[in-house]
Amino acid sequence: MTTSTADPVITVAVLDPGGGKETAAVISSERALRLVEIASDPAGLLDELAQRPASVVVVDTRALTPDALLGLVGRLRETTTVVVLGDQTDAALLSRAVRAGARSLLVRPYEPDELVSAIRDVAGGPTSTAERRAGSGAVVTAVYSPKGGAGATTVATALAVALAQTRPGRVAIIDLDLRFGAVGIALDLRGKNTIVDLLARSAPLDLGLIDDIFVAHSSGVKVLLSPETLGLADSVSPEAIARLVQTLRAHFDHIVLDLPTSFDDVATAALRVADRVLLVTTPELPALRDLQRVLSAAPDLRNGRSQIVLNRWPSRAGVPLADVERALGRKVAITIPSDGAAMTRALNTGVSVLDRRAGLKSAGRFRDLARLVTSNGT
Ligand SMILES: Nc1ncnc2c1ncn2[C@@H]1O[C@H](COP(=O)(O)OP(=O)(O)OP(=O)(O)O)[C@@H](O)[C@H]1O
Ligand SMILES: [Mg+2]
């Protein structure tokens, strides 16, 4: 990986009871990174960091008990940015570490480039959701399924509604399915303005403009709709979308992006800009195969930022959970049951999927999903 001389150097510390040789070699070979210390135990690491702070700390889970790891991550996240590193068998623990405040995780075996990318990605961002809120703003969560109809829009809208329950007015959902967007239908909203109108405005993006263009949902979510006319999508560039999302961060605590099924430039730009990615699938072979392909094409989705949401599970004729996880090489973070007619009714009538009147059995799962996304304690 190359770097320009203008890039600031990222200081990195490593905790590895095994000496950290393999990690150190990767970090030292990268001009943009500077290894400031290698510690073999948590106490030693904290002592060293007090003398020489590092922007990123890579914590190897080997030889740390789960409690020690989670405690350490919780402590480090106050002052620095943590990447956790472990074996495939540690997957559940690594996910818990991310929930405790690690910004990324890496599973062995990894390519040297993946470690460098993980460090560079997290170094660019704030260290915790709490800091994001106080500093650079919203946590951005992209919801994606390469298979049509798997439930991405349902998950995205329900997540936004669940997040807004405790943060009314501070949650946005952006419909990035620019051709066949269905967020408006899912939330029973119509509006004359869409993302195309917002991008066409030259006025500074302040709350006045947001309230003018976004449509307010009764849940407290602010919704940026996609255009009604097919051809308008072509006028929107992936770069403009990435810039827009970054600018909007200042005005919200959470931004949810609902993506199109196509793995196109817009989807990949949105996946890149997101802090967290929810990959939605159903327990059927075609859906799993499509998601496998995406995971192979986008290695940065294999580690760290992304979580698998298994929709419409359990399913009588579907693939068993263990086989889903084996096929994807990943743990499923959350399962959502099929809610049949109740879900359709909730969406058709515009009654929020969390609204008690809808009587959904999946309502609790959507709240769990909101907790997963805000798991740094906000
Ligand atoms: N858990 C569920 N229980 C019942 N119905 C569901 C569930 N999840 C999704 N649906 C229904 O399935 C249909 C497709 O869902 P949704 O629009 O969320 O999928 P999508 O992945 O966004 O599809 P698209 O390819 O159109 O973007 C919708 O009618 C939705 O109400
Ligand atoms: Mg959709």
C-alpha cells in the first residue's frame, strides 16, 4: 500500500503476549504507520500508553480472558482507538469487544494489507459513539442485501424507528435505492423533495434546509426520500452521496442508509462511508450465495464493521442457522422472525413496526438491533 508524504503518520501500539512479531513487521513496513510500543500484558500496555500515547492500539486476544479483554477495550476506548485481533474461534468474543468499544476487528489469517487498512480506517474516525456525538456527529449504519426482497428496507426503517425512540429528531434515514426506493412506502410517507433536490441546492446544509427537504416521520425519524422518476438516479454521483453523508453527520446522532440490491458505485460508496454495515440475508441458498459473493468481493466487509442480520428466521424449509454461519464464515448477529401479515400491515398502513398496535413479534429484535448499533453505550 502506498501513501503520500502529506499523509499524517498514525502512531500504533500493539498488545500481544506472543511478542507481536508478525503484527510489528506489517506495521513497520508501512510508511504511514509508526509503531510506538509492543506490550505483552495489559498493565504494561497502559503504563506505556501513559508515557507515549498511540492513535491506534491493536489488541491481540491471545492469552487474554474475555473479561480482561472487554475491560481493557472499555478502558482504552476513552483515550484511543482499538482494533482487536483474534482467531476465527474467537468470533463471538471479537464481536463483544466491538460492542465494548473496539472500532474494528480482524480475524486470522489476514493479509498484511487488511491490518494496515483496518488501522488506517479507524485512525481516520472518532474513537467511540459518545465522541462522535460530541465531535464529528452521527454514527452511519448502512443496511445492505444483494438479494432483492430479503428485507433490507424493512430492517433499515425499523432500525431507524427504534433508534429514534430515545433520540427523536436526531436520527435520519436516507433512501439510497435511487431507482426503486421503498423507504417512503415502508414508512407511509410522501414528500415533494428528494435526495436529488437536496444535492441540487447550493445553500449551506443547515437544519433549515434539512427540515425543508427531509420528511418527518411520526417516530421522530427524518427521512430523505429517493426520486419517484427512474431517470433522475443517473444525475446522482457516488462522490456526491459520500460527501452528503459526511456533511449530514454534524446534524444527527445516527444516520441509516438503505441501499439498493445492486452492488454498484452508489452501494459501494455508501458501504465505504458507513461506520457499520448490516448485511441482511434470509436462510435460503440463493440469498446466501449472493452474500458470499459480496463478502469475497469486499474483503473489508469480512472484518470489523459488518454484522449479519438473518431475516425471516426460523424458516421451516430454510437453511439451519449453523449452516448459514458456516456458509458465510461468520456468526449471525441477530435473527428476525417472519411476521407474515402483521409486518405487511404495519408497513402498508404506515404504523411503525415498533408500534404496539402492529403487534409484531419481531419488535423486540429491532430494539436489539438498535442496541447493537449503539453498543458503545450511547
Ligand atoms: N421478517 C419479515 N416478516 C414478514 N415480512 C417481511 C419481513 N421482512 C421483510 N418482509 C416483507 O418482504 C418484502 C420485502 O422486504 P423489503 O422491501 O424490506 O426487502 P428489500 O431487501 O429492501 O427488497 P428490495 O430488493 O425491494 O430493496 C416487504 O413486503 C416486507 O414487508
Ligand atoms: Mg429495499
